[in-house]
Amino acid sequence: MELSPEPPTISLEILQKHNTRSDCWIAIHSKVWDITSFIDEHPGGSSILLSYAGAIATELYDKFHAPEIITEELSSDKLMGYLEQSAEPIAAVDASQETVNAMESAFGETPLLESIISAQDFEKEARQRLASKTWAFYSSAATDLVTYRQNKELVRRIMLRPRILRNVSNVCTKRSILGYDSTVPFFVSPAAMARLAHPEGEKAIARAASNRGVIQCISANASFPLRSIISAAPESHPFFFQLYVNSDRSKTVEILKTARELGVKAILVTVDAPVPGKREADERAAQDVIVRSAISGGESSKDKKGSGFGRLMAQYIDKSLNWDDIAWLREVCGDMAIVLKGVQTAEDVMMAAEYGVEGVMLSNHGGRSLDGSQASILVLLELRKHCPEVFDKMEIFIDGGFERGSDILKAIALGARAVGIGRPFLYSLIYGQEGAEHLIEILQDELQTSMMLAGITSLEQAGPRLVNTQDIDHLVDNGERPVTRNDRRILSKL
Amino acid sequence: MELSPEPPTISLEILQKHNTRSDCWIAIHSKVWDITSFIDEHPGGSSILLSYAGAIATELYDKFHAPEIITEELSSDKLMGYLEQSAEPIAAVDASQETVNAMESAFGETPLLESIISAQDFEKEARQRLASKTWAFYSSAATDLVTYRQNKELVRRIMLRPRILRNVSNVCTKRSILGYDSTVPFFVSPAAMARLAHPEGEKAIARAASNRGVIQCISANASFPLRSIISAAPESHPFFFQLYVNSDRSKTVEILKTARELGVKAILVTVDAPVPGKREADERAAQDVIVRSAISGGESSKDKKGSGFGRLMAQYIDKSLNWDDIAWLREVCGDMAIVLKGVQTAEDVMMAAEYGVEGVMLSNHGGRSLDGSQASILVLLELRKHCPEVFDKMEIFIDGGFERGSDILKAIALGARAVGIGRPFLYSLIYGQEGAEHLIEILQDELQTSMMLAGITSLEQAGPRLVNTQDIDHLVDNGERPVTRNDRRILSKL
Amino acid sequence: MELSPEPPTISLEILQKHNTRSDCWIAIHSKVWDITSFIDEHPGGSSILLSYAGAIATELYDKFHAPEIITEELSSDKLMGYLEQSAEPIAAVDASQETVNAMESAFGETPLLESIISAQDFEKEARQRLASKTWAFYSSAATDLVTYRQNKELVRRIMLRPRILRNVSNVCTKRSILGYDSTVPFFVSPAAMARLAHPEGEKAIARAASNRGVIQCISANASFPLRSIISAAPESHPFFFQLYVNSDRSKTVEILKTARELGVKAILVTVDAPVPGKREADERAAQDVIVRSAISGGESSKDKKGSGFGRLMAQYIDKSLNWDDIAWLREVCGDMAIVLKGVQTAEDVMMAAEYGVEGVMLSNHGGRSLDGSQASILVLLELRKHCPEVFDKMEIFIDGGFERGSDILKAIALGARAVGIGRPFLYSLIYGQEGAEHLIEILQDELQTSMMLAGITSLEQAGPRLVNTQDIDHLVDNGERPVTRNDRRILSKL
Amino acid sequence: MELSPEPPTISLEILQKHNTRSDCWIAIHSKVWDITSFIDEHPGGSSILLSYAGAIATELYDKFHAPEIITEELSSDKLMGYLEQSAEPIAAVDASQETVNAMESAFGETPLLESIISAQDFEKEARQRLASKTWAFYSSAATDLVTYRQNKELVRRIMLRPRILRNVSNVCTKRSILGYDSTVPFFVSPAAMARLAHPEGEKAIARAASNRGVIQCISANASFPLRSIISAAPESHPFFFQLYVNSDRSKTVEILKTARELGVKAILVTVDAPVPGKREADERAAQDVIVRSAISGGESSKDKKGSGFGRLMAQYIDKSLNWDDIAWLREVCGDMAIVLKGVQTAEDVMMAAEYGVEGVMLSNHGGRSLDGSQASILVLLELRKHCPEVFDKMEIFIDGGFERGSDILKAIALGARAVGIGRPFLYSLIYGQEGAEHLIEILQDELQTSMMLAGITSLEQAGPRLVNTQDIDHLVDNGERPVTRNDRRILSKL
């Protein structure tokens, strides 16, 4: 059989004959590809491909890859033709009955979206319905989950001080974020591999966010190419992009070039994860296949430490990144704003201000990096205590444990410009785009209700007297003085 | 068939013939009404009426409406006659067997009232015996129940400092409240739709309260007309009335006029709920029918946010109500005292003092409005810390989480004039009037015992040295100082 | 049949004939009594007696009464004779099979005493093995058990600061208590009705305590007459006696006269219970019979508040007792020392010092009086903070929640002369005298080990540097200042 | 049968004939011994030996004794010969089927070592797989486990303050400990009787530790002779040795002489256990046989207090040891460094500095000595507060509750030179040497990750600004002032 400019129709019978390592065809979305030369380059390993040699692999492919990826990996001369229409249903079922079962059990009887009335409801559903490995990857945090839990708990322990008898007929939740309009003071925090929750992954979030006037910060480890995510929204809609600097700096330069071309407005440079945290649930949850980011190229496998997606995808990250690199970043970012994501002390916020970045994001990676690090809200209070001037020099963002409109209001009252919402968006994706929109609606509604009950009609009115932080004030770093000779030696070197 | 001055006897057979939308009769309490022209005006919707077209609806009616309401809604010429005595039993069972079952399962085997020895016992029984929707409506609080729980917990964490070797042979729990005598320093806090717990609802409470010399503050969303509740008690007995100001101010004027005519002594103007809080348990609990307040006209239905009674009944509330309206309120309230209910900060208590109201009620709506707002007892301590002079300017009331006589004593010792008891009275209604009386007796008995054990014989002796508040003092707002430029901007505008 | 000086032998057959209200005989410990005239005077009611008319009631009698009581109640001419030896076994089983069963299930398979290695072990066993009413009476505390739990918890939160490298070869736990030698710095706190746990009740404790050189404070509501308890120990052994002042003061005078004659060394006057606290578990647990103290005459029944032993036995207590009565007490106590039991504030300890009593016992009645009152250990710290001079003026005792040798050591280090141990002795009685001795041994052993590990060899070395109270220091009353006009008015009157 | 210089081969048949108390042979590791004269000297009692009279006891022997012990106890003339090769398999099974079963159930289906990814995982496995008595002995702590739990909890409540944008490409965990190189800032804390977890016991730890460059502090109650443990590692590898001073000082002299000869570098003198703490789980867990340390000779039995290994093995400890003995210790220790293990107050650390020891170990014996004593980490903070100069005078070690690399980092940041890891090594032994190596790898990996995430590359950079201790600072002893006359008397005598 020969290739013609017009790819021929291929019968299932013929496909099945090309089923060896030295002559290997595979059918995906009705296209038949010759993957013989690609088998050993497959990031997910060769064996999984060989098990589908001469067969239809659409379903499994869809579970782990964005549709566009295959055309990036294989040149067009590897397209052998189109599979006969009639062949598909039978073959698909034969080839991956188990996968079909697994997906059905995961995505079967979703309750009505309207019965979901809080971010926690989405989490509860996600816990039950996501594949266990996906749940482990999304929900896990470092070692003993201390920081993960403190993030939530300490925000809840801040009390609100509602004012009464204000005219709250008209309330507005709008917020300018790095100069861009947002209908709400929160944005989508970057969270990797959204496609594991829904085939449309980050693209579904992009559609939902743009529909609702919300800014999405795309994860460096997104499952779709940057272009396909951004083009899911109207051209005018602003996007931010999360960056992990690659040990191979040229790759970073390339990604940032693409981002700039696509009109990305700001880069959130991750600074809290030179190495990945130890996420035990993620390490323990077995994985059968390899996942791979369409942007960073970061991918997972299994080694003797376990099966941690988070750890394995992070191997490309440059551990040497330091303050001196800010100048270089500025250069390669062009006019995109720079925000340092993962700042965790007043000292470093002051450094960031000196280095002239547009913003910092107080974050501990959702408790996924260094367990025991201070809850984000404590860092916000630390800034108020030790360097309140930074609020006037740049925008302060925060994420970690925010689940309610009232949680968001507390951070705004304490000086945050906006709050990042991460995991809840991943969880909302079990309902696809509609789920993400519903989540935005819930949070905005909660925020609006909280504002009215607190007696304010715009976020500009939210100041520190709106909250009572007494229950956690004693936890704010007090700047322990050096007391030993060694302490003084260390401090003198900083 | 024609109407005569003497309404005729009507057979079940004839009733059943008038069973269409254009010719619709219905029998309630043996009276047969022509509701054809009313079907589309029914606050509960037309379908429920049509399902009883040509049938006996007494039981369902009784579950959700006060007996008087129908005569207010339908003119006397709609009364077609009286149903044959013999017809009723059979028809009633046919028409609403399900309702009967539900009611029986809810009100079946009540344990002996004398086995109930605490307010919590009533709650425990109510949880089991009330219809699940009613339980959800009564017991629910906003979002994560943080404020709801803190209300209770923080009162409990206040310690008592009993004095010894005082002659406590004669102890007296009397208290003057806004100038009116009360046998106890607590009153019935307004709580909506008591009829869902017992057919006699607020009337049963009125009888119990007046029998025991306790003041009842009638809910704006009571299930009976104001008149019928007040006339359940002897004429001399004082009542308070809770007000939600209606967006249609004329309705508020009308209600206040009625209240004045009925001799109501004080108006508790709700100021903590321009919009209802998000009570998730209430939203989730399904409802089959519509409930409607006989006073405010507030009513419930179901929308895409859920089935929240609290939220749906609140739609008439005026979100624009503000301090400038106090003058108008004073005017329309005449000589009735004005108490602001739902004040939550020292700042607003000072405002209230400036505006010259007779009292404020420190309340967060039982945790039902803004979750995360400060527990009521913390606000009481905040007043002591920041504006102790207000205690001499007006009466300070408090509610939220008070369940024990000793809880009440703590509030009195800290300067409260009286304490509102809300949900426990609703729960006590599973035993009707007798239950409410028993609750009063329990609380009074606990209070009296606590006083004697604390070494005092009258409430005038209860001062701040009677309590040790060290365990919660650190939670009292300390007045966070503005630290950023933005903070100062916000504060300068307040 | 006639009475002869030598009481005749009576057959079971004859006994059984006297089985009516007007002719009622009963056999107890082989003696047959005519109780016809006593039926209506029986503190436990007539019905229980009538149910044993003409039968053998030994077992039930033993469960609730001291053996001596019957001879105090019935004159010797009511002794009809001795039951035939052979009759007893059969008849006893017939008459009270149910009682026998109940007792067996309660006292059946006791684990070996040597497997009990802590006070909590005794409690655990007692919970399972005591009659449920007895357990409820012993273990219950007021309303929400807040004070009961705080008593224990706060002692545990005091940390120890062990010193090292001290020669601890010889360690001594001796302590002088009110001038009397004790092998240990703890004594038996008064606890009522020990006989419900074991037929020998307080007498078993007396034997154990005297064997081990421990002082017993006999409860005013003991189940045996004072004389029989005290004579269970060698004559030289010191006893204390707890007093509830009776509304009928002559009864108090009489009791104190007896105490003095019996050589009692000190009177612990209860001042924290002018009325009994509300012990809900006690109220709820049903009781079948009436119990009655052989000393105070206090007895229980059932009324509409419930079945609380504690409440019902307290009805004789004088609510008018006050500081002015101290002079009278001093007079009637003669040379017995006076200790006020249940002092709960620094203010009252200072009063006590002024009135010149020999000691105070910081106690909240084991959490059984006013729930919410300060844990005893907090009062001890309050004294250290506000009136340390009292430690030099009188002896300070403490009880409530002490279960470990290390708990006792903490109190001593903070200035207590000795610690009262109450409930654990009741629980130990499921093993009778041997149990009580074992408890003493456990506590002494724990204390001795704690002392050695803490680096001290005598209790005179236990000072405040031995403990770190930082975890509870913030709970110590700080003396809230009056802030309102009303506060000042109240304080000026105290 | 006569002994020849060449021990003869002995058949099973012959062995079995010597099965009486007066003629008792036993086979262990194929050697047949005449133990007739030893029966009554056996520390484990005679009955266990008699039950193996004329039989093969290899398995049971191995479970409780080091192989070398028997040659120390029996002279060579008691070796009767070698058992026939063929005899063993059958006989062994016959003789101790029950023991085989027990061991199999304990050591059967171990999960793959690579699935163990944390110290807690080892603990979880150990809890399930160790014999219940061994688990009780290893894991138990004193009375109510307060100190045991606080040790862990308070370390966790210290927060980390990670610094960002530092070049962390190369990170180094090396630490000098008392002048000796260690790859990590932790060492093996002494823990008794490792052989109960694995036949190779302390020798397996020695091999693992030396392979990984980690220092082992050998327990005074190790199951193998000191020589055999030390010779399991290469000669150059440094060891420390824990000492309990024996009431018979000559034994201590002898042990220290051996230690010196074997090249031990430092002696950790236990000062927190003049008597053993009361470890209730250990007392309760029944033991069938006696265990005996091959070093100290400490051994266990059962008495009326229970079966506590810890208590029973401690009977030889000198309770009179005090500061004056330091001079003697210095003399008998020669050039070995002296570290006081179990120091628990700033006062005693200052004393230690005065006495010129090389180091102190802040320890409460893993919560096994005096329950309620301060968590170790609090003592470290106490030193910083009250005597920071001691950090410059000697090395400060710490143990108790450290389970994570980040826990270790916190202690280093606060001034500790190194951290002792005790129980986790015992638990790791269920996998033998490989387990112990895996544990070291896990901890080192966690530490390294924590350092990189915290922004440091060597431990010399870890200072007090790396941690936020606010959550526990209030628990640090504040030095309660003497307030009573008695306080002052006590303090004046110290």
C-alpha cells in the first residue's frame, strides 16, 4: 500500500497487520499513523504503544494527551490514511474495554450541577469521581499536610466585623488586576494537567473564565499548548502565564516568546519550588501511563521514590534561579508584567520591591512545596507588620486555602489586590466549562453577599477594620532576635 | 346551585364536580370555598391548589397556614357552604394520605416532657421529630457554621467565679426590660414560622410566655397574624415585634401601625440582614410546598440556588435601609421603643447611641447572616473595652448560642440587660405551649441555681468580677491600626 | 405467738404468713423483724418493704443500708426471733433473684486487682461494673461538664521541669496535714454513699487509709454512722469530717458533738453547695429505691426534675449559711480545726484568712456544683498571683481532677499543703478495702517516682521552679476592672 | 559418653535422652550443650530451659539472645558435640512450632521496602508486625503520654520561613558532631534491645549507619556485646555509647574500659532516669520469657507491678549519681567526650557548662521518664531565652519526636548541633540493615529537599530567622518568681 497526497481509507483488517515493533501503525481519531520510528521516543514509554500496535487507541490517547500533540510529534508523512468509518465502534471497544470501564466509573452518574452550591461540594464530588491517581495528584500536599491545613484554617479564624445600616442596594465586585479589568477580585491560580479531570481541560477553564470576565493564569504544566488554551477565549481577554524556569534556559526563552506573541499580560514566575515538595499521596498513588505537559514538556514516570506526578514533572526546573536572574527575566518577558509567585517572607517581598517586579504572590504552592512553611495569610499579616510600604509599591496577590467569598473578602480587607483560586477550578472541571462557570458564580455570589452583609458596596471600601485578626495575630512572625554567636554570624551573612 | 344567606350543606359528590381551573372549589375545615379567581394569586402557586381541586385540603392547609388567613384572602361571597359531616373522614384520608403519614412520623411518639431537662434535650428531640425541611430551616446557619459554633463555644469558655458564704435563701431572677417587668432576664428572640413545629406556633409561645411572665419578641415572619398572636395572651402582657423594613415602605408603615394599635412595646429593627446569609442546609433540604408569613407576606419557593426558606422569604427586605432612616422609623414607630437588632461592632453601637435608639441587640442572627462574623459575646466584650459609656445610654441585649441559665448569667454579669433565646423556643414547640413553658422553667431554674451557687440573690449583684473571661479576652478586637496608604484612605472615608 | 427474752427460732413458713401491711414481718441477716408500724416511716417508701413482706430481704438491705441502721430504727421489741438456719438459702434466692442477678452482673468477674495499675483503671472498671445508677451518681458532674473536664485538663497542661544529677536514693513522701502526720500529701476527699460500691463502703476505706497512714475525710452523706467508720481504724488514726450545715441547726450541733467525741481532728465545712448543682446524668438515671445517709439523714427519691441522688439528698442544707456563722461554727467545733471546703476565688480565701479558719480547700465539688466555675488549679494560681501571703496564714488544700502522682506533685510545688482524692476511692471500692489500699499504693508509687525523676527527695523541696505553668497562666483571673457605671455600683457594695 | 578434644557428632536420639533437670542437654545452632549446672542460673528462669531439655532451642534462643552470649555463660567443657546435620530440620519444627508460627505471623508478608517512604510508614508497619510485647516496649511512654505527644506536636507547630531565589543547585547536609564527620545532622539515639525487632539488631544498625556515614550511639541495654556491634562497622567509623551508671560502680568502670578500648568517641551519660518512668503499655503487655542486655546485664522479669521491660531492666541503675560524680566519670572516660543525656532545664544546662562536659542532650527519654516534663524543643527555646551563651560553650543535642527532615532542620536553625533519632531506627529494623539504610536515606532526602525549598545550601546557613516559633513561644518557661515565703525558702536552698 502506498501513500497518496489524498490519504486513503484504511480497513481495520489492514491496520491490524501493522502490529509489530518494526512495523507499527496505530489509529487515533480515525487517523492511522505509522509510529514505528516514534516508539522509542514516546515520553510515555514504548510498551504502552506496542500494546496498541495495529489497533485503535483513541480513548486512551484522549485521556492523557491534548488532540494537537500528535501533530506536533509526528510529521504529516506518517499519516497513513483514514480508518473505515464502520470499523471504529467495534474495534474501540475491543481495544480498551478496561479503559472504557474505568472512565465510566469515574465519569458516570454526575449529580445535577445545580445541586453543587459551594466550592467544597465540587471537591467532594471530585474526590469520588476523579481517577484515584488524578485525585492524588490534584489534592495532595507536602508530607504531613500541616501547611495545607493551616492555609484553610487560619483564614477561617479571621473574624469579620460587619457594619450595619449602610445602603447596599448596589454592590460591585469589580477589581483591577495589574491594570486589567476583572469582574471579581480573584483569578484562576495555575494548576497543572487539567485534562486529567476533563477532556477539554484548561480550554474549558479559559472559556468559562472569559465568559465571566475572570483572568486565568495558565499553568506551565498545562495539558494543552498555550496557543490552544488562549485561542479558546475571545482575543481581548487577558491571560497570565505561570513560569518554571528551565535548566535549559533556551526553552524558557522560547516559551516566553510564544507567550508574548499570544498576548499574555503577565508572567507569574514560580519561586517556591526549585525542587518539588514531597507529596506522599501522589507518590503512593500508582500510575499506569506517563503524563506530559504540552507546554513545559515536563512529564511523569515512576522511580524508586514512587510515582509522584508533581515530582517527576518538575525535573526540568532550574535550581540555580536567583535574584540576579530577574534582569534576564525582565529582558525576555518584554512588556509582560512580572510577578514572583511563592514569596513567603517579608524579607523577600522587600527584596522583590527593590528588584522592581510588578507584583508578588504570597503562596506556598498550596502547601505542596515545603510543609511547615507559614500559611499564606500569615505572610500577608507579616507584611502589614514589618513592611506596610510594599503595598504601595506593587500588587500583592495571595493563594492557598481560599474557598469562600468571605475568605476572599478577608484577604482584600488586609491589602491583597486579588486572590488566586487553584484546586477548586480543577475540581469544577468534572462538569467541564459549565462547572467552572458555576464555580465562578458561586464565589462571586458569596462575595457579593458577604460585602452587603458587611456593609460595603465596593471592594475599595474593604479595609482592615472590617476584620478581627486577633485569633491569629500571635502567630505572625515577630522577628526572632539572634541570641547566640552563631545566630549573629548567620544573620551578618544574609 | 345558588348561594343563600345561610350557606347550604354540600355533599362530597357535588364538591368533587368543581374540579377544574375554571370552576374550582376546595374544602377546608368543613367550609367549601370557590377559589377559581384566587388560583393565580395564591402565593404558593396554582398547581398545589389545582391538585386539590374538588377535594378536601384541610390537613395540608393547616400545615402551612394559620386558620385566619383564608378569611383574609377570600371574601365571604366565596364561601359556597358547609361540607356534609359524613363526607369528611373518608375524603380527607384519600386526599392527603401522604401528608398524614409525614405528620404522623414527625409527631408520633414524643417522649414524656418531664424527661426533657435541658434546652439541648429539646434540640435533640426536635432534630429527630421535625420534618427534615423544618429542621433544616430552623437549625441551619450560614456557610461553614463558624459563627454559629463560636457563639456557643465562646460563652462556654467564660469561667464563673462563685462567691461563698452568702445567705442565698431568697433569690430573685426578675429584670426590667425596656421598662417592662420580666420574671427573668431573657426573652423570646424572634424566630420565623413557628407553625412548622406545631399547629399553634407563635400563639403557643405567646401563651407560655405570658403565663410565665416572659416577654416574646414576635418574628416579622411569624406564621400567624400579629393580632392573633398577641390576643393569645392577657391584654396587659407586653410584646416586642421584630421588623424587617420592606422595600415597599408603605407595607412597613402599615405593619407598624397595626403593631402600635395592638400595644406592642418595642420594635426590634433587624439590621444584620439586608440580604439573607447563605444557609446551605436550608438550601439543600427540598421543599414540596410554599410557606408564607402571615405578617410580612414573605414566602418561599425554589429557584436555581436551591430551596432556602430563609433566603426566599427575605426577598422583600429593603437593602437601602441606613442610618438616615432612623428618623423615619422613629416617626412611624410612635411611642414604641426602637432597638437595633444585629449590631456587631463597637463603632455601630456608638452610632446607635448617637442616633438615640432605646437599645441595641448584639446579634449575628444566630450565625445565619454573615459567617465568620464575631461571636455575640465578643461584641459585648468589645463594648466594655472600647465604649463602656454606652451601657449607661441604652439597654444592651444579646443573643446567639445561649442555652443555659449560667450562659445567661455570664452575659448579665458583663452588662447585658437581657438575653434573647431563639431556636430553643422553636424546638420546645414539639410539645406545644407546655413545651415552651417547660423550657422557661428549665432556664429559670438553671439561672436561679447558678445565682445561688455564685453567691448572689438578685441580678443587680451580677458584675464583672463574677466572671473570668481570660480564655477569650485575646479574641476581642483590638482595633487594628491602618498601616498602608490604602488603609488610611478607607478609614478617612468612614 | 409471744415474745420471750430469748428470741425464738422462726420457720420460713411462719415468716411467710406475716405478709400484709397490717401484719408485716421481714427477715434480715437471719433476724426476723416486725416492721408493721415502721412501713410508713421508711425513708425508702412503703412499697419496697411491702414487696418483701413475709420474706427475706437481706441482700437488698445490704445493698443500700449499713448493718447498724436497722437497730437504730427499730426498737428491740420488734425483733421477733431468728430464722431457721436451713430456710435461708432457698428463700433468699426466691425473694430476690433479680437483685442477685443484678449484683452478680455488677460484681461478677472482676479482673485481678494486680492488673489495675492506675486510678483510671479503677474508673474504667467501675464504669462497667457499678450499677448504672451508682455510676451516674458517682461520676456525674454539673450540666455540660465543663468544669469537670477543665479540672483534669488544666492540671495536665502544667509542665514539669525535672532537675538532674541529684542523689535520689532516699525519697520520702511524708507530709504534715493540719499538724497530723500523713505518709503522703493527699487524703481521701469526702464522697457520699460509698456503700453503693461495696457493702463495707466507708469502713473499707477507713481500714485501707489507716493501714497506709492516710487521712480520710468522712462524707457528711456517708452510708455508715460516723462511729462505725471511725472505729474501723485504730484509735490513734486521725480522721476529718465533712459538714453540710443543716437548716435545722440543732442537728448540726448534734453531729459535731458526736464528731468531737469520736476524736475527729478537723471539720471541712462545705461552702460551695448551698443548693446542689444540676447533674444531668444523675437526674436521668432511674432509681428504684431510696438511699439515705446514715449520718446526715439526707435521702433521695424521685420528683419531676428527675432522680438525682445528689440533688435529693441535699434538701436539708442551710442556704442561709454565711460568714457570720463562722463564729458559731468555731464554738460548736470546739478544738476541731475548721477548713472551708469549696473556696473558689482569691477574694474568699482572703476572707477566710481574716475569719481565722485553719485552712481552705480549693474545690468546685469535682465539677458537681456550678458548671463553668474555674478549675481548682486556676484558683491555686490565682492565689499565687493576687494574695500569696495566704499561704503563710493557713493551709491550702485542693481537689478536683487529680489522678496521678505527678498531678499531686504539681499542686504541692505550687503551694498546696495536700490534695484531696475523691472519686478514685469510690471506684477502688469495687475491690473493697484491698482496692483502696492498692489505689493508695499506686498514687504513692507514682508520686515517689515523679519526685525522683524530678530530682527531689522530700516534698519540702518542691517549689514553683519545678513546674512550668505557661500553658495555663493566661487563664488565671486578671481582675477585670469595672468599666461601666453599673460595674462600679456593684463593686462598691461588695 | 565422654568428651574428647574434638567434639563428637551427636544424634538427635542421644540428645533427647538428656532431658531431665539433673541431666539436661540442649542444642543451639547445631551445638549440643550440657546446661545441667546452668539451669538455675538462667536469667530467664529454669522452666523455659527445662521445656527444651533434650531438644533443639535454636529459634527461641535467637529470638532473645545474641549468638555470643552462650559462650560467655558456659565454659567450653560444656560443649558436648555437634548435632547430626540431618536431625535439625525435623526437630526444630517439632520443638517450637508455636514459636515458628509466632515469628512467621510477625515477620511474614512484609511489604516492599520501596513502598515505605517516611519514618511514619516504618512505625505503621512495625506496629502491625512486631510481637505485641516488643511493640509495647519500643513504643510505650510514661503514664498519660503527654510528653510523648508534645514532643512531636510542638516541633510540628514551629513554622518555616523559606527564602526564595537562592541558587540551590548544590546542597550539602554534612555536619561535624563532637568533632567527628557525619553526612547528616542526626545520629542514632540509643534504644534498647534492637534484637527484638530483628536477629541482627544493633549490628544491622551499625552496618547501615557506617555505610551511610551516620554515627550510632549504642544503647547501654543493647542486645549484643559492644564489641560485636562496633566490629560490624569499618574500624574508622565513629561510635558513641550510652551509659547508665551502675550501683556497682566497678561494672561501669569495666564497661567504660571496654568502650575506650573499642575506640568509642563519646559517652552519653543518661541523667533523666535514676528510676524508670511508668510505661503502662509496657507493664500491661505480657512477656513469656526474660530478656537481658548483653552489655549492661539489665534484664526483665515480671513482678506485681507488671511486666515492664523498661522498668525491670533498669534495676541496676545508680540512683545516687550526682554532679560530684562528673569528676569520677571524666577520669574513667579518659579521652572520650562526655555528654549528659536527658537535661531538661536551662538551669541544668548551665550547671553542665560549669562542670565542663562536651555536650548536653536535651531529652526526656522520648517521653518515657517523667510524663508531663517539657517537650525537648521547649527546652531548646528555653536555652535561647535564658542562657544563649551555652551554645558557644558546648554542643547541644536534642531528641524526642523528630520524624521528618524538616523537623531536624528546625532544631538546627534554633542552635542544635545534631538531632537524635531513636524509635524510627528500631522500627526500620523490621527490614534489617536495609531498612535502617532506607530510613537514613529518607531523612536525608527530606532534609535536603527542605533545605533547598528553604533557600539554603548548607546547615551553617540555618539560623533563627528560618523559623517562626510564635505558636509555641508562650510555652517557654518564663521563670516563675517565688511568691510565697515557702517558695523563697526552697529557692534559697538550691
